[in-house]
Amino acid sequence: MHRCFLVAAVLATVSWLVAGETNFATYKLSLRWPPAHCDAPSFECKPNVLNTFTIHGLWPQFADGKVVPPYDPETNRCTDDPVTDLDQFLRLMTPLIESLRKYWPNYGDYQNETMNENFWKHAWKLHGMCSDYSDNPASYFKTAVSLGIKYIDPFKGTRITPRLVPYMAKDISDAIKEKLGVYPQIACNEVGGTVQLTEVRFCFKRGKENSPSILQDCPIRYAYKCSDDRDEIMFVPHLIG
Ligand SMILES: *[C@@H]1O[C@H](CO)[C@@H](O)[C@H](O)[C@H]1NC(C)=O
């Protein structure tokens, strides 16, 4: 009896490994603040910079907060038969195109369809192919967009608004915690010595149906140029063009 159970357990493990799924635990939804990206010298944005958060991506990540690496057919078959044909991928996106343009544009030049398509392809190659939706890009993007719409204005109803006086990182983080009950990950860049908020990211438990489900604290609270509750962070207003 005991032995049977062990054999069954081993078989289950083996078939799970053969299926090649990555043992990731959470999804991270990343939302960008274009004004802070666009005032960095390394980025070239077309005039009329967007004045709303936009989706950067939905990333499978491990429990420790590390992002699942991209699909690699040779070494890392994180998933079975993902859609790897990028033209086929774009055709499958057709029904979603309007919401993608609106919520998931390439903020550098959001009116340029080639730029947008390249950005979505990039998101698919880097993160979608290793998600639970690897055979179904439309579901992957639809899921991401519906989460995006829900959280697209992350500071709505809080006291955090864009301004020319920096915030303590903790105040930004706490505002989200008070509003939603979870800590986000805050990502920053640095422009001319000023640390600026570039992204707000939300972490979701990977649900029973293998979908992003319940919000949870992000295991790593800060990224790139911010790293500590006491950092001073500018949430830059939309000033340029
Ligand atoms: C749109 O972007 C593509 C790729 O970056 C570029 O080659 C093309 O010139 C752009 N079109 C316009 C109208 O700016």
C-alpha cells in the first residue's frame, strides 16, 4: 500500500516534469508611468507622452520574486508547445487589438502600430510563452488586460499624486497597502540624480485554475534605483509635450 503510494507519487512527479511546466508560484502585473520613463535621456518618446499608467507586462515569477526566464526550446522547455510563430501570434491578437492599443501601448510611440506590435511580441516571447497560457496568447493578453484595467490607476483614492516634491518610498508603498491590503513592488529610474517612480507592480497568487488570482504582498518591494522604505522618490507630473 505504502509502496504503491510512493510509485504513484513518483509517476505523478515524472509526468509533471515531462509536461515541462515551470514551478512558479505567482504572477506579477507591471504598470508603467510613461512621464518618468520618457524624461530619461536613454528613452526617446514621441511628443504627447501618455499621462496614464500603461501595462508593461504580466510575468510568471517564482515564490522568491525572481521572474521565470524566457522560453528556450533547447534548454528550458518551461512549457509544452507554446505558440512560437509570431505572425500567428499577431493574428490571434486581432480581437483584442483595441484594448491592447489603449492599455498596453508602446509608450515611446503609441501611435506607431509596428512599435506596438513589436512590444507585444516581446512580451509574448519573454513572458507569455512560459505562462499558463503558452498555447493561447489571446487568453494570456486578455487576462493581463483585465487585470490591467482593474489596477490601471493604482493610486486612485489615495493621497499619492504626481508632484514636484519627492515622497518617502514607504509612503507610496503604504498607500497601496492601505488601499488594497498588499504591498506592491515599486520600480524606479534615476534621472539627473533624482530617483523617480517608473512602475507599480502587483503580485498575484497563481490560482487553482493556474490563473493569476488573489493579490498578495510582492516578495521584493523595490526594484532598480529604489531599494528601501526610506528612499526619496519623485512621482513626476506629466510636464513634457
Ligand atoms: C514606426 O516604427 C518603425 C519601427 O521602429 C519604424 O521603422 C517606422 O519608421 C515608424 N513609423 C513612423 C511613421 O514613425
